[in-house]
Amino acid sequence: MTFVLVTVDGGIIDEVTFFEEKKLAIGALKGYVKNMNEEKHDAAVYDRNGFVANAKMYMKEENLK
């Protein structure tokens, strides 16, 4: 199954990356969250059925570290 990571910068799609493995897509999302500006950026992972995860799900984890 294909997974898609979509990153957004200032409300505009910035980058779209395709993955064959869910673990790699979620890992890339987590990596993006570590360096993102919460006010300007956002990101989410989708599969053929729709939404899988978004940046806000991992921002709380990063704030706890």
C-alpha cells in the first residue's frame, strides 16, 4: 500500500512524498515535527482510505521530551 506525506507551509502544499511502508511514512512525519514551526507549518500522512496521522498527534510527544 502507498502512503503519502503532505507537508504544508503557510497554508500551501509544500511537498508530497510517497512511501511503500507505513513505518517509514510515520517516521518521516515525526522527523518533520521536530523542526517545524507550529504557526506556519503542518503535515499529515494519508493512505488510499484517507487520513492516517497528522503533525499535531506527534507535537504533544515532542513537547513532553
